[in-house]
Amino acid sequence: MSLCVVFCTADIPAFILNAFLRRTVEHLKREYSFCANEKAENCALILTSSEIANVKPSVPPMKTFQSPFLGKTVEEVGDWFILNITNKRRLPKPCMPYCYIVLDQQSVKDGTCVFASIQGGQLQHLRCDFYVAYDNGMQCTEKQSIDEGVIGQFMRSGVIMTRERLKLALDGGLYIEGGEVKEDPDFVDTLNGQS
């Protein structure tokens, strides 16, 4: 698997870093049989240094560190990403060249992060929970651009993509209640931009 680069733009406590890594792997193992033996260090690369030569694998348990990207915006880390990852690709393991993840102050509060894509030369991003961030990277790298399909629906709606909402969206807003298949009209309206 390719690594997805992760930037920390705020002081992120170790327990949040480790929760991010754990939830990423939990989701992959649950959703994809080929990920049954996946490890965090093969999925996410949390940048603890802005010097590529000093970057170490993100092996849990991670310790708190001083991020070189404190206070940076999604756009600013995007510029660094393009210059140092997309254009140079100097890391020892292949990275997703057109998408990255940002852990910010909101990540500490609610367990969400920003998934960003620079496909087509345009920065686009959406907030999602820790479970689905890497999965979004896989989808954008292998199947579709960020503005297509379900990812695009979430991005345009402004709704935070959680694994529960993602499942509902992939099922067309359908759920089972009392053995009966039902459609969640509020969810469908939200994704269609009618909220």
C-alpha cells in the first residue's frame, strides 16, 4: 500500500496520533479483505520533520512531538506537499502523490481530520473522521477524483464524512430497521445539497 502523508498543524497529543493510526487500520481491515494484516506504518506517514531524510515510519505507539507545520493552513501544507512529495517523491516507500491528511486543532476536539487532494492542480478538501481518511486517499488515487462520486457529494454538502455516513451513502441512503429497508430522507437531502 502507498503511504498517505499526514501533517499536524496543531499540537496533537500522543493519544490522538495513536487513535488516528488505530482507526485507520481498523477501518481498512473491516472493509477490505486484502488489508487483513495491514499495519499503520504501511498506511500513514505522520511528518515529524520537514526534512524528508529525517522522516521515520509512523509506528504506534507514537509519542507527542513538535510539528514543523504548526499554525500552517491546509493550503500552506499543500504547497510544501507539492514541492517535496508530489514533485520529488524522495521517500523510501511510495506515497500517494496527490492527496494528504491534516490533523488540526479540531482533530483534538472531535476525532476528525482534513482529507485534501491536489488532483488536477486544484486543492480540494473535506473533513472526515479518522476511520475513512486513508480510504478516501485510496479511492482518489486508484479510482476517482475527489469531486466525483460519494466523496464529491460529501465535499459539496459540507457534511463531515464519518464511516457511518459513508456506509449510508454507499448504500444510497438506505438502512435496515425492523427487517425493512428504509431510506433516510434527511441524509439524502443533505448529500443532494437541499439542506
